[in-house]
Amino acid sequence: MKIKEVIVVEGHHDTATLKQYFDVETIETNGSAINKETLEYIKEVQAKRGVIIFTDPDYPGERIRSIINKNVPNCKNAFLEKKKALGNHKVGIEHATKANLEEALMNYVSYDNSLESDLTSFTLMELGLQGNANSQAKRDRVCDKYHLGKCNGKTLLSRLRLLGINSDELRKVCED
């Protein structure tokens, strides 16, 4: 499978795994040490070919994703569930199966900072996505529906807003 966009990953093991299964080019951030030069390069590539951010489903990976999304507009984001990225007591893209990688890359999410959304923290609380004992389970279902990876309340709110999801649409998803 050929992937047109360049995939941003954390390290060379991620690159090796992706190249084993796909015809793809990558940019490596070298772990959480992402620097200005790498961000500038990602901006250039995004403008010419498009970029898919595909970092590990852990705190450092989410940190890198956040930094890139703040500095490089309109990136696509692919998420892999933590349970699908486990290997030798470590978490990473390099531990995932071809099928799980393909699923994540086919269900990327495109964020757009110009989209309008009426969602607030109050909306999430009202729908039980925040502040309740079973909020995490409800958030997980919403995250699965939109392919957003694992989210706490604040991250879910941010990602749904970037997708332009409004409160009526979210209510329908929560009712299903």
C-alpha cells in the first residue's frame, strides 16, 4: 500500500516497521526531542505533500503530537490504541501488527482550526463524558467513533472542536 503523505513518527524503529509493510516516507522526531528545525521541515512537507502524525499512544507521543499540531496547521492525525501497540512491556508504533497499523492510517483525522464548534466542558459534563465514575468508558466510545485515540476530558474537547463537531452531533453519538 502506497501512502502519499509523509508520516511523522518518533524514531527509526517506527520507520522500519512502517516501511516493512507500506510504501511510505517518514520524518523522525527522534523521540520527544522535537526541535525547531524539525518543525520547520514538517511545515514544508505539509505544504507540499501533506503530513500524517503517527506517534506512540503514550505521554511523550501525545506531547509531540500536540507540539506539531500547534505549530503546523491542518495536519492529519492517525491514532493507535495503546493495547494494539504493546510489546516487551513497551508501547510503540513499532510493536503493532500490519492490520492495526493499516486501520489506524486509513482512519486518520484531519483537524481544521477554522471550523466552528459550540462544545464546552459543560456539554461534556452534561453528556456524562466528564466528571462521572463511568466517564472514561463513555469517552472511549466517542474516541473510537471519531478515531481520536485515548483522551481525557480536556483533550477530547479540544479534538472534537478541531473536527468541528457540534453539541447536537455529539449528543446523537452519545445516545447510540
